[in-house]
Amino acid sequence: MRALPSSGMGRKTLEETTINMIDALQGQQAQLKRLLAQKVWISNAPKATLSEMKVQVAQIKALLAELEKNIQGQLQRGKKRPMAPKASTST
């Protein structure tokens, strides 16, 4: 009895699957390395202390108060200014 010749299809598919899995794992490894590097970069970033944040909040509040004062002043000046009479367009 003669053996049937092997087509090689099963072997090639297995090799391709192995290569695809290796590529996928290498891609995941590269992604994990990027994520770890990003985590280190973020953790090394300077952080404001609570007292620095309080100073910044106080500065922002002062700027907002000044802005509100300027807006109120402009509104008051607008009310005091007499309105110019509208030109009549009678025919």
C-alpha cells in the first residue's frame, strides 16, 4: 500500500499561525514598553503642592474679581451715557 503524498497545507498553515502569534506578541510587548515608559514619564512630572495650588486659586479669584469690576463699570457707564436720537426715516 502506497502512502498518499502530503499536500503540505497543514504544515504551512501551522507555520503561518506561529508567525502571526509571534508578531502579535512582539506588538504587545512593544505596546507594554510604551505604556510603562509613559507611566514613568507621568510620574516624574512636577506636581504642584497644595500651597502652590491655593496661591494659584487666589490669583485666579483676584483676576475674576477685577474682570467683574471692569464689566460692572462698563455697564454703569453705558447706562449714564444718553442714547443718541434715532434718525427718522419718514417718507
